[in-house]
Amino acid sequence: MNVDNTADALVSTGLSKLGYEYVNIDDCWGEKHRDAQGNLLAKAKTFPSGIKALGDHAHSKGLKLGIYADAGMVLAADSNDEFAAYAGPSRGWNDPDVLLVGDGGMTTEEYRSHFSLWALMKAPLLISSDLRNASKNTLEILGNKEVIDVNQDSLGIQGKKVSKQGDLETTVQSCYPTPMTDMKEMRLGAWERLIDKRLSGTMELMSEGGLKERIIRVGKKLKHLHHSKDAVLNDLEETTNCLAMVEQSDKYIIHLLMFQLIEPKIFWHEDVRVKIMVVTCIVEVTRVTTPNLPYSDDIMSDIFEHMAKIF
């Protein structure tokens, strides 16, 4: 893959304007020997013009050049879970490796799920596909600003898996909520491997997971702000009897509406905006309007903690 052409493609596709500003050279770029002063050497056959020339071209496009380096033979691939609690601004980020969107071997829904999960983890978004020949679908996923905003949110709290059921041989259902800087927003990623199970699998997860919430039928009218041609979204607009769980604390009412959506959506419930990515659940968080109840300065922390408890 030509590094200069990749830099050009980042600009021409518009991805650089969305924050993709690094052109990174991955591992195996160097010779197995060093120069007389002990400095690393780029492979002359692979990089005949040298690394500086690549950096100069990237800089001319308003980009930055990155290059792979490692402190030893052992990588930290098995330490993501151990480091999760320490991830955040000024500390560092969990890195589950590069994005495989557009590399082949996955469905569109799987690519969306993959990209969304990386965003919820606040992981570095490093594209590995060839942008010189990227499909429209690949560019739409990688350029989804709603998902990128989740990844780049300044609060920097990594999504925490609060529920899981099943295994790869049956069905996998897991939920990752993460609070956002805007006090009225929360993101939730929920995955169900067998998407044709519709509501049944989600309902089983909720009941078998030891939840104490009542499952009731409620009428809801939701306004979608993210246009979609998906039939499921049209059904959602027309639904009057939706399966839902209701959990109420002293400050908030939380509704979990069960639906099978496969791309980012935005919904309003009263004055609370909720964004969902590749989900089986819609989360609505409503403030309890009690005159004597103060509005928490740390509302998102409260909601996140409460969500973790009820899952």
C-alpha cells in the first residue's frame, strides 16, 4: 500500500476532516540491523525515499506521520480488561488494535458493530483498509460522525459491559453503556448474535439475568431524528404497545425499550436525547420532576452507576 497515496485518500474522502489525522506505518518497517550509531533503519527496498519524505508529504496535507514501535517482545493484548479502569484523558486508552472495516469477511452489520464497539471503548480508531479503493459502505461506516463523537467525547469514560448471556455457540447478548459530557445524554451499545430472535432473546436476557424490574406494556411515541429507510424504524414510529422495562430511583426513571436496530439512531424522550448504536435496546432516562429534589451536578455519573446496578 503506497503511504503517500493513503495520505491523499484520507483527505480526498473527507475522513481527515472528521479527525483521522494520522498516517501510521505499522510493524515490520525496519531492517533487522541498525546503523553504526545504533539507530533503527527503515527497509530501503520498501521505503526508497526514506521516512522523512513520507512525513513531509503527510505534513503537506495537514496530516501527521506515525510509526510503529514496541518496548519489547511481549504485547499487551491480554491486558485490556485489567487496564480498563485506568483508561481516560491524560492517562491513555485501551487499544484493541486496528479497525477491520472494509477488509472483507464480515457483513455490513458486523462492520457497524465492530466500529461501534471500538467507539464505546474509546479506542484509537485506526483504519486498516485500503482507502484508495474503499467502497461507499466502508466510507459511510468509518465516516459516521455520530459514532466518532462517542469515541472522541471529552469525558473519556470507557463503556463498561454490564450484562452478558450466552456464548459463541448459542447467542451472545451484551450491553455497554457509557455516559457522555452532555449531562442529558448516554450511549448504549447492545449486541445480539442471532438478530432474527427479535424481542424473545432480549426478554430472556432480562428475566434470566436476575433483574427485579417489572416487564409491562406501555404506549410510547418516539421521534427519530436520524433518518433511516429501515422498515424496523418505521414500525417503531407506529408502535403503540411496546415491551418495556421500567426502573425508578429517587431521581430518574429508566425505560429500556426492546427493539432490533442495526445502525446509529437518535431519539427524544421529553427533554432527554438518547443515541443508540447497533442495538437491541433503546434507553430512555427521564428526570423525576419533584420540586424538592435537587438536580444532580453529576447526573451522568449517577445514571451510569444506577444503570450498572439494574443490569
